[in-house]
Amino acid sequence: MIAPLPRAEVFAYWVLSFASHLYSFYHLHRFSKEHEVSLQKEFQLEQGFISYFRDPNDFEWTFWTDWAKKSLLYSFFGHGVITILTMPASAVYSFIVANNVLGVKGVSVLLLHLCITFLVAQTRKPALCWASSLLLLSTLHFQPLQEIQRGWYETEEEYYLLLFSVAVCGLRFISYSLEHCWCLPETGRTVQLCWLFSYTFYHPFFYNGPIIAFKDYIQQIKRPADDLYRDGAVFKFVIVRTLRIAVWWGIAEYMIHAMYMHAIQSNETYLEILPPWALGGLALALVQFFYVKYLVLFGLPSMLAVMDGLIPPKLPRCVSIMHTFTGMWRHFDEGLYRWLIRYIYVPLGGSRRGPLYKVLSSGLAFGFVCLWHGGHDYLQYWALMNWAGVLVEGGVKTLLSLPLIRSFIVTTRRRCAALLCAFSTAMLILSNLVFLGGIHVGRIFWKRVFIRGWSSVAPPMLVFLYCFAQIGLERTSPQQESP
């Protein structure tokens, strides 16, 4: 609980936050246009709307938008139509679409993983299930197998779609295995296998998520459909969500037309010569684009899931009001967060068995996320930074809750919290830059902001991050105390 601030002060924080976003984006836009010719030659900017260039260097956005235009939008539409007619037919439809997109060989890989998972789960031994699942996930990085699977497809993009599908399905297989170990099944093995098949090939979540636990999927999919469509609320939701997805898609495309942030981050020379405001704009643009991108990538599948009667994880919360590592993990990808808590953090002891188990449990959770994303060196740095950030925030929170310190700062703790969150947000943005751009991007930002710019760049940056933190606290914290 935090004390509310005077409205005039909150309004000032809103103005400063909004203005700093726009001003930094403007400087990044100017830099992008001034170096447009050289960026176009080096990074092959595409011809965009009218006479504008478009930055295609965010692999994930380019990959999924291309696939959406090729087939995914049409297959999602088909899933929605079939679900309205009859839910059982959607499982068959999902399997047919997977065969059409991934090919028989690609689907055979998933079926093989599914059968191994099902057979190992019958032992009802969590350790064995984990070993089997990790072994299956490790095949994604086995070079000889990668070359064989690449040979199945004509383009690299088709192989990557198989790679993403196997990785996401791997989380589903772990979920099924552990749920089977923990709870005595109420149905026979044939029915269990059918449910695992439906869960694995559920089309909206098949390629990229979001993640939903096997137990939740079964409970929600069994709910009667009559109540869902009786008052027309779902149809209203679909219309509103479709419009919002179109707006989010438009914002993402506008950003890569107006600011070539992905091309700029790929060249250390540009990172070194960026003016300070443009450097800040680059950091904000990268994380904001990542946020808008996942509003689209998770928004459409989640809409279809609601039509099926599921309760999908909430969409990512705006990164500009994310002022802690803990909040980022809890509210950006809620499905993955719940998965990590349920299947790694809590079973290993979490906070129930003391500080040491809390440190180890969270460390293994971050280690798994790093491994699941590919385990590259920049991902290891990113995971370590986030693990350290979460632990430091937990330690500071514990320290500030001590009676002596709590009574000392009770009158100013809102502003103290925002000040601490400003430093936390700076490190959070730095870790995200490492995740999005690699080690070289994080290293240059650290050098330019905190080493060379400790007296000129860092102070104003922390002032604006303080404003961001105050807005975040205003939006996300309960306010039950008087000023």
C-alpha cells in the first residue's frame, strides 16, 4: 500500500513522462532519416507505405507477419468458424492445419515427442518426466538433427516455424507430465491421450503461445458453451479486440517506418554517435516495440481462445509503467510466469522453505528460461541480470518492511519507492536491451550512460525514470492511505 499524491503532482509526472517519450522518439526519428541512405545500403530497408522505407530487421515481427499473410490469419479464421459450429471438430482441424504448414515429417516429430511424454508420464515420477522433457528440448540444439530437419523444407522460415512449435509444445509436455504425476487421472489412458493430443495441437496457441497449464485447459474446455454465447458478450469482445489488434498492428508498423531502431542497434558505430536524447529514444523504442509486438502476437490467439471458452493469460502490461523486475516477469508474459511458478519455483520450495530455497528456486527458473530460449551467451547475461534484479528487489522490500525502517520512512515512502524503482527500471531496461539486441548493445548503453555520461546523461535519465515509476505506482498499486 502506498500513499496517494496530490493530483497536480501526478499530472506533472504524466506530462513529463509523455513528453520525454515523444521528444526522445523525435530525436531518434531525425537520426533515422538523416542516416537513411547508409542504413538502407547496409541493412536493406524495405520499401514501405507510399515512399517511406520500412525497417525489417526485427526477425520475430517480420517472421510472424509474413506467416500471418501466408496462412496463419486464414487458418485462425477457419478455427474460429469451426469452433462456433462444433468444438470437437477443432482438434481435427488443428491437426490438419499443422500437417499442412509443418508437413508430415514436422508433425511426426511432435507426435514422437507426444508419445514419449505420454509413456514417461505413466511412471508418475516427476524427476524422470523432467529428464525426458529436457532431453527432448535439447534436440532443438543438436546440430546433426538440425541439418536433417532443415532438409525437409525449402526455406529457412519453414524450419524456424517447426523450431518454435517444438519449443512451445515442450512447455505443454512438461505441464501434462507433472500434472499427471501430481493428480490421479479420472479417465482411462485412451481418453488421457486424446486430451494430450487436443492440448498439444490447440491451434491458436500452437505456434507461439501464450502458455496455459494442462489442468486449466481441461477444466476450461469442459465448461458448457451455452452460457458463453447466451448474452452476446463474446461477440462484442471479438469486435473490440479485433479493432484493438488492428490499431496495435498499425502502431508497430508506424514505429518501424518512422524509426529504424532495429537497424541502428545492429551497428556499434551508430550506437556510439547517437545524440543522448536519440539514445534514450532508441532504448524506449526497442522495449515499446517489443510490447506492442506481443500485444498483436498474443492478442489474436487469446481472442480465439475466449471464443472457445478458455480464459487465456492477460495481455502484456505497458512496459513504460513496469518499474520492477518482479513486475515485468509477473505481468508481461503472465502465462509463462504462472508456468514457471507452478512447475519450477513452488515444487523446489520457493519462499516457503527459507531464503536459500527462494534463491535457488528462482535461479533454476531463470536458468530454464535461458535454456528454453536457446542458451546463448547474451541470454545467460540477461537471465543473470534478471535473477539478480529480482533478488535485490526482494531484499530491499524485506529491509523496508522492518518496523524500525518502516516507521522512519512511512511519511515519504511513496517517493522513496519511486526513487528506488527508478534505479531498478534503469537496470530493467538495460537487461531488456541485452535480450533484444545482444551484449554489445547493453555494453554500449552502460558505457555511454553510466560511465562516460554519469554526470550529464544519467541524472536526467533517472529523473524521467522517476516520473515513469510514479506513474507505474499510480496505475498498479492500491491506494488506501491518506496523503
